[in-house]
Amino acid sequence: MPHHHEKRLLPYTQQQMFELVADVAKYQEFLPWCVGTRINWRKDNTFNADVLIGYKAIRETFTSVVLLTPNDAVEVQYESGPFLKLKNYWTFAQHKDGCEVEFFIDFEFRTGLLNNIIGSFFGEAVKRMIDAFEKRAQKVYG
């Protein structure tokens, strides 16, 4: 079961990083392997989203409820799709030099084939994903 936990100090505000991560509708513009998103419903600080991920011939959609704690956290609660389990959250803490961003993901696919394929490059995939958020912040906020 791949999992990853990381903290990074980035030169942006807590609010900027929260807004960037919370904007799931724009993920396909910059996130590797994200080929589409759809917000199904939104109520207050909660929304339901479909995310289509693709790599070579593999295409999978998963649905999650996303809980927003404005400026502090984004928590993903998995509902349906190719995973047996998915736990994912981001937290944001203001720091004198910017924002400390904490990222956690733990997942397991329903099929051994997908676990083997993803497991073989999971570390690189997570690094590219986190780097993509950092590059997106540079592009959006300078």
C-alpha cells in the first residue's frame, strides 16, 4: 500500500496555498496524469468531485467528497472508483517565511495489477505531483 507524507515550506501565504489546492476544477491544467475533473455538487465548505486520472492506456475515475477548512486544510474522503482505500489531506500553516504545506496520501487499488503498475513509480509520481503544485503556485502567484 503506497503512502507518502511530506512537508514543504513555500514562499506563499497560507490562503494562497489553500486556494490553489482547493481548486480541484483546475487540476487538469497542471497536475500530471489528471485528464479531467468535474464538481458534482457543492454545499458550504464541502463538495463532491470526480477526478479522471490517466497513464498510457489506463483511465480511471474516482469520486471523493472534499472537506475544506478555509486556509487550514483540505481533506479528501474517498467515495468510489478504482481504490480499495484512499486517504488524502493537505494542511497549511503560516510561517514567517511563507506557508508550511503538509501533504499526506495513502491508498490501495482494488486490483493487484494497478497496485503493481502504480507501485513501481509511486515515489516519482508523488514527487512530480507535489512539484506540479509548487510550479502552479509560482505561475499563479509569482
